[in-house]
Amino acid sequence: MARKAALLAMAKMALVDGHVSDEERAMLAPHLDSAESVDALVEEAKRTSLAEILGRIDRYADRFFVALRAASMAAIDEHLDAREEALYAELVATLEITPEDRALIDESVAGLDAIEPPPMHPRIEQLFLSSSFR
């Protein structure tokens, strides 16, 4: 359930500017099962409201990783436009991500382009262990 919500939230983020780029498709593809396609995921995301997608996630750790993945999707093209910022703000508010965890997400996404990524933050590791993504 959380996996599908994360994928749909990522697809929503990719769609917000009206075009799903090759980079965004490449980011979605490895998370899909062999019976799933990026195009089908994008079409489902178009038909499903953000509130409906996020309402399926009850565990805070899962909500954190949905927000982290959505932020990563928004940053994949190295340009965060106003529509992406607005959707991300709505997503974080709906998921009730704490300000401390939002700062951690921002820090983690900023480190994605590092030549040598920083080690996993202990808070992220703790949330991962209590999430359904492990």
C-alpha cells in the first residue's frame, strides 16, 4: 500500500509541470514490478487525487519516505519550479511531516548530487527500520 502511494506521489510530482521527463521516467522505472509500466502509473496518478493517494498511508515512517521520494523526484531535473514547490508543500502538510524531518529531507535531497554521498542519517535509518519499505 505505501509502495504504491509513494509511486503515485512521485508520478504526481513528475506530472505537475505537465511533462514527465526522461529523467523522471528513469527514476520511476526501477521501482515498478514487471507487470507495471511508467505510462500506466502516470495515467493512474492523473486520475487519482493527492488526498486519495496520501490518505492510504497511516504509518509516519511510510509518510516520511513518500515525502522523501517526492522531494527527490522534484529535484531530479535540478530545477524546482513554483508548481513543484506548491505540490510538495501540500504533500508535506497532508502527510504531517514534522519541521525537523522536512529539514532532513531537504538536506538529503541536496546531497543527492554529491560525488560521495554522505552516510545515512541515523534518523532516516530509524524511520526506514520502522517503515514498510524495508
